[in-house]
Amino acid sequence: MTDDSTLDIAAAGHFALGSRQVKRLGYGAMQLAGPGVFGPPKDHDAALAVLRAAVAAGVDHIDTSDFYGPHVTNHLIREALHPYRDDLVIVTKIGARRGDDASWNPAFSPDELEGAVHDNLRNLGLEMLDVVNLRLMFDVHGPAEGSLEAPLTVLAELQHKGLVRHIGLSNATATQIAQGRGICEIVCVQNQYNLAHREDDALIDALARDGIAYVPFFPLGGFSPLQSSTLTTVAERLGATPMQVALAWLLHRSPNILLIPGTSSVGHLHENLAAAELVLSDEVLAELDTIAAAG
């Protein structure tokens, strides 16, 4: 299944992302920037083609940030897709900035947060951002405790001004999510999670009970792609690719999981989206669950 006309990504169902119902398979734009998510894409036209192919295949949830590039992916999204379809939800994030050396640095001051919202609005060509995730930077490598009251209050004020429709959190702990929900409504959480990295198992289940979307980044391992003999064996048996099986496992894991696998290739995009139609038996799911246990 490599032609968007044959794809049925709605087969994986829908889940609420704020006030909108979106298909559970979306697209993450991070990989459209240059190496290390810095600078322009290697192939500008190919990047535009991937975005257009995603929407043509039925994707209605695109994840981006103005610090990808920086500014690169938002410019590409606007060039490829503006004016946007009414059903398209574009999710962005703030809370970081890129150094001249491509480093990832916290950007939590009120001026930086407000400036980031305005940068996203301008570069995407929007008057209001559908969802803005506050990307916590207490530890760039993973969630770490620390109060988010000050930056989240700034973001909530921008929401009250009508610049932001919904708010989410990224790279957050359960304690921070609870704190955040005491400040404003949190519609989604975006943390690292995949077949081999399952630290958020309990969190996902708790969010599902409250109707909050969980959006795993690096669903296929990110900069260190998932590798497992079990995954490869299962994929061969099912006539699928290992990455399709890894995505299908996430879709089976919990109904509140929304996927945003990224790619800069139309072919890989269609392969990823085809995971929506891949059915995994209970036996296969149990077999795949051993991957994390062995890690």
C-alpha cells in the first residue's frame, strides 16, 4: 500500500485533540528541516511534496514547531498547504530556542514565550494556533521535575487573548501534568514513548481515563531507530515492515494515542500511514510486549 488512493488511515479511529476529533495517524514535520533539525531541507520541493501527500492521504493532524530549523518547517507548511483545509489541526510547541551552534536551549521568559507564539502565528499564516505545547526544558534529554507555573501561566494568558485555542505539555512528568491541569486545561501530552521505551505506561492509562490525548514523539526510535529481532520476525510473518508493526502496536496500545511519525520521503510516508490498517492479534501483541521487558 504505497498509493494514497488506497490508504484508509481512518481505520485506526479518531480521538479528541482539544475541541476537534482527529485521525489517530498524523504527521510530524521535524524531519523536513536539515540535518540535526537545523537549517533548510536537502530538497525543498521534496519537502513540499511530503506535506501535500500527507494531506492528500487524509492526514488532519500535523505537528511542528518554529524552533525546527528554526522557522524552516513552519515556512514549508505554509508554502505547501496554505490556505489550510478546515479539518486540518496544526500543533506547534514553544519553550526552546536554537543556538547558532544548533544547540537546544530553554526559552521560558515571558518575552520569549510570547515572541514564540507570534513567530508561529506569522510563519504559519494563522490568526490563532490550534494547539500549543509547552516544551519543558529542565532536562533536554527527558522529563525532569521542576515547576512549570510561571511559563504555563504566560501561555494561558496568551490563550485568554485569543492567540491560542488549546494548550498541551511536552517532555513532562506526571507531577508537572497535575500541576499544569490546575492552571489551565491540558488537552494533550507529548513525551517519548515506543515499543522499547515504555516509562509512561501508567501515565498513558491515566490520561486515557481523563480523555486527554497522548502523542508519543520518537514513536520509531527517533535518532536511534528501533531494532529488535522480535520486531523483525513479527513483521516478516505479517508481511509488513518493522516500522509499520511498531506504529500499529502504538495504535493498539491505547485509544488516546495519536501518532505523528515523521519522514522526508513520500514513499515512507505512505508506508507509515498504512499501519492504520494493520491488525495485531493478542498473541502478536504479547510477543511485542517482550521487547521492552528485554531492554
